[in-house]
Amino acid sequence: MAFGKPHLDCVACDAPIATVADLDGTPLEARTFNIKPSRVGRLETLFELYATCEERGLAMYGGGMGELGVARGQIQLLASMFSPDGPNDIAPSGFNALDPAPDLETSPLLVRPAATGFRRA
């Protein structure tokens, strides 16, 4: 299926992005990228990806790969700081309830780092 230029703003790249070179090597000129920190590995490389996307005006969304517990909080913290207005697949578990509570936080979530460790409190 080919996408013409008028439709590229609607296309997100969910391919494995682990480096800036991966951004440059995608087959589409997507404007939105799923950045999965666990796929990237090093924080230095992750922050380079975030900075490059910001410099180029590329939107990002937080992508998870089954993070649970502390890792879930970490990816939520990163998403709230670096892509707070973007879509994500790492919402707090309350949003996945069959009947979500009416008092759930709204996006973008507040950044509330824990006193110890690297996670969203």
C-alpha cells in the first residue's frame, strides 16, 4: 500500500527505532515515531533520539514492550517529560479498566519523580 504525501502526516512509524540512524533509515518520511526506551538501551542514546526528534519537529509517542512495575513508572516518566502531548501505549493501568474511574489524571501527566530511583511516583 503506497501513501502519498498528503497522507504522511497521518502515518506513524512503529518500526524498531534505537538510534538516530534508524530515524534516517525509515522507508517513509513519517512525522511521528514510537520511541521505546527499552529498545534503545543507553540513556545517552535515548536522549539523543529525543533531541533529534525535537530539532526536526518530529512527534514522538511513548512505546512500551511489556514494562511492568518500576519499568512501567520509568517509561511513563519519560513520556510525560519528552512527549507529553503525544499518543502512547503506556498509560497508567487505571485507564485500561473496563469502567475507568472518573477522577483519573488528564494528559499530559504531571512529572513527579520519586525521591529514590528512576520512576514516576
